[in-house]
Amino acid sequence: MTVTTVPTVLTARALLLDMDGTLVNSDAVVERVWRRWAERHGLDGGEVMKVAHGRQGHATMALLLPDRPMEQNRADNARLLAEETADVDGVVPIAGAGRFLESLRGLPHALVTSADVALSTARMAAAGLELPEIRVTAECVGASKPDPEGFLKGAAELGVDPAQCVVFEDSAAGIAAGRSAGMRVVGVGARADFHDPDVVVRDLTQVRVEATADGGIRLYVG
């Protein structure tokens, strides 16, 4: 017997896209860099990885080393960002990411990432993906995910009401940020399934994009 899965249909005026774990699989380098950092600070690498995904580095450090001054976290994070930007070994696109981004040409969308400009540029290039024209990076916000600031800023840049945006995310912090912004969230990958997005896909091959007659976006997800 053949089982047919009917996709979930979502409509939106704009899409807001996380990068790491959503468009780009950078897990290999993230693991390398953060496990080295954990070892230097006498922390358990596995526990560090539970909170590192999706957040800016200084925010991760603040959770793990709560008594350390934030100035020190920011300086340490600058060193880690340099390490991550220089290390693109194993950085590859999430399945379907190239086709997905191509299908968004001419439609309102933005990249909203906890990476800075240098890191996001390096990783998207390593994965062979085109950077969206509108990008909200670490330099653009005062608060890291799970704070909704980045997604709200992305919606504002596109001139779209937050309630009319759909977020694509993989991490607990990112999904929480999207929800806090009042947006619907498509979770990408196995990690997302644990954090209650509106709908989950294995990868971006399970997403189809269609422009509507009124300039909106219709998504077939699943």
C-alpha cells in the first residue's frame, strides 16, 4: 500500500531564513570550534553543544560562564568568529537549499542569522549558495536569538507585518525567537523537531514555493 502525505500549505508575505542548520550544514566546524572552547574552559563539550546552536557566541558564553564579564565574552567570541570564518571544511548546503533560494528570487525574503557578515559570507560561499539581498547579521542587533529582535528587524526591512512572515529555523533559540516575534515557524531537520515549530521538514527538498496573484507567497511544506 502506498501512503500519500499531503503537504501543509502556508501563506505569507515574506520569508525569514536562518543560515546555520537551515540553509547551510556547518555542524562539523561548529562542533570543532566549540568543543575546543569547552576544553579550554573545563566544560563538557556535549553540554556546550546543547546551547551553542542558534545563538551568538557571546550569548552562549554568558549562559555557560555566568560570572564572567560580558566584555570578556565579546572578546572571546571575536576570536571564535575568526576561527569559524577561516574553517569551512565540511560546510555544505542543506539538501534543496540552492533550489529553494532560486525559487525565492523576486519574492520578499531575508537572511536572519546569528553569524556576522564575514562568517555568513564565508559559509554561504563555501556551500555554493547565493546570499539574499537583505541580511540581518550579528552586527545589526543588540540581542541574540532567542530574542526576537533579528526577526522583527527582518520583517521591518521588508516592510511586512510580523504576523505575515514565516520563519525557517533549526535550533531551539531560533524557533523560540520566531515564535516570540509572532511568526509561524517551519522547522528544518531533526534538531528542530524537538522544539515545537508549526511544521517540520527533513530538509528543503520538502518545501515548494509559489507566488500568489497578489504578490504573496504560498508554501507547500512536507
